[in-house]
Amino acid sequence: MTEIKAELVSVGTELLLGQIVNTNAAWISQHLADKGISVYYHSVVGDNFDRLAGVFQQAGRRSDIVLITGGLGPTDDDLTREAFQHISGLEIVEDQQTIEKIESFFTKNKRDMTPNNRKQAHILKGAKVIDNSVGIAPGIIVEHEGTIWIFMPGVPREMKAIMLEGILPYLADRFDLNTVIRSRMLRFIGIGESQLEHELRDIIAAQSNPTIAPLASEGEVALRLTAKAAQVEEADQMIDKTEAIIAEKVGQFLYGYDEETIDLKVFQQLQAKQSTLASAESLTGGAFGAAVVGNPGASSIFNGAAVVYHSQAKQSVLDIPEALIEKYGTVSKECAEAMAQAVRSTFQSTFGISFTGVAGPDSIEGKRAGTVYISIADESGCQTRDFQFHGDRQTVRGRAVKKGFELLHAYLKKGRE
């Protein structure tokens, strides 16, 4: 079967302004992939007639299927149908079943139906109408000049109902779909994107099916493996084989899959070991503890946190000796280790972790911005690392938190070095 090229167009100025997150596009792409349909383009366009028409013209030239969400409501700025009519010349008509449904809705809810609500019953002449089981505006399917155009409301709940109940079955019948696309995200920490690509350069160069796509984020990197096959089981086996080859080279840095996060992984490691944790935080200001307790059931492994930002707080809350601070300073290996040991003792935890450093922008105690000490303590002693992070205050603090989880993950996985 020739590969089907699909494109998504999300309509709404609120999406461009960031007032609403465009979750529709990701959801639709995932479900099309499950049917073996490749999405080549995502577009977001505001409620502007000329720009909508321009995006539609471009989409029609390059894609076999164009799915549009949004702009089907009753107000003047809902222009999706009108913009498509402009480029296609197709007549807009009123669908009788839909207008009856709209009228019934207003009667049932004892509300007056304003004239502009009739607009939600407008469809393109000759189109296939897909009932909206959870809303008013229907889905619309129309074929024009070799492209299938699919129009759906932008409300996620309504879009999903129309996709699952009408669009996906229609596409399966229309194209006799016999392939699936499966993806798996491999998550790595402790290795940079460039180093990961270097280690896997031969594998990446030889990729075909599955494909391998590196994706970097703050403090970690991921590989997305994507396979096409006739059956889900076959695609998963192809991914399994590629993952095994990758793991032979860089498996020591692999910590999780798909939506797993490093804080969740550490949480699971502590649960498996029936161990507990406490944190002493200076420059991170409680951000590490907040990330831990973001996981349901965190009370089973997290005993508490001490946010000791000022040097006096370190002395009064954790009983860090004044002499130690005077001799080494608060931004030091010695202070970090004292904090980790003290918080472990205070909260009677298996492990204690501490963060101290300079978030910036100014230097402190002769240490420049970005200097960070992280210490992990257990019954046998401390392991401390120092780092020089770059970026603004929030970047330094965020990287420190991520690095803390990375160190804990390695510590729990391999034991104290």
C-alpha cells in the first residue's frame, strides 16, 4: 500500500496565544499512527479568513488527508467552513438532522436558540456527516481534488468522540489499512545528546525500519524508536530488537520508557529497596522535595525536607556547626556533606541528599554563579559531587534538581562507589 500522507490543522487564535495547549494534535497523531497513517505536518492558524485559506491551499497540495479541528462554532470568528468554501468552491448547506438535534437541545434545556446557532448545522454540499455524540457541531468529511478533508470541533472531548466513533472507522474502510505504526521512547540520563549519537552513529546511519530519532531535553536525552508493520506484535518485536542493540552500547544510561521520569524512577527504586529519603535544600529551595512528592504514594519513601536557605537556618534547623561554615563556607563539599548527614539523621531516613551552591547572578563566598554541590549520605558515609552549571537562576536550580535524581538513580542502581 502506498504511504498515506496526513496533515493536521488546528484552528484558533487562543492556541497561538498559548491560552490553550494544543493536546488535540498529539492525540490525533497517535491514533492515526495506530492505523498506519503517517502525519507529515502540524499547523496552527488563528481565526483569520485569509490565513486559513492559505493554509488550506498548501495542505491540499501536499497531503492525502487533512484533518482540521476548531472554527466550527456559531460565532463570527468561526471561519473554517467559509475559508474552505473559498478555496474549493463547494456550496455550504444546512444539514437537516443536525439542525433538528440543535433545536432539540435548546428545547430540552429550556433555552432560547439564537439564529447564529444554526451555523453549527452548516456542512459542505455532498459531505459525509459524522454525528457528535457528546456535543452539537458534527464532524464533516468531504473529498475534493484527490484530498480527503475532515472537519471536527476543537473541544477535545467532542473531537475524540467523533474520531473514535466515525473518522477512524471511515479511514480504515476507505484505505483498507493493513499497517500499524508503533513508537517507544527510550530515556537516558548521565550522557549528553552528542555523546549518545556518537556511540550509536553506526546504528543511526543504518536505520530504516525502525527509525531512530534523538530528542534532547534539560539534563537528559531520549531516543524515539518507530516501527511500521502489519501487526502490533510484529512492530513491537522490531522495536525490541533495535532496543537490545542500543542497550548493548549505552544501556548503562537507560533509565526508563515513554512517559517515565527520572524522579518516578528513583521513587520506584526506593520502594523496591524499602528505603526512605530526606532532602536538605539550599539553592534548590524545596524544588527537589516537591518533585518527589509529585508522585502518588511518596509518603512511603519520603520522610521530609529541610529548606535551609540562609546560613543561620543551616545551623538552627540542621545543627550544622558554625565553625564548619566559618572555615569552609556554605558553598562547599564539607557543608553539603554535613547537610546530607544531618537531614538523614533528623528525619531518620535511609538516605539523605543535600543541595548547596550559587544560583546567581552574583558570586557567593568567592564561588561563581552555577557552582553546585550535591551530597548523598547513607549509613556508610557520603558521596559528594560538584558541578559548574550554566544559565540563569532557574536553569541552574532546575539542572541541580535533575542532577540530584540522576546521582540518586546511579547510587541506588550500583551502590556506593
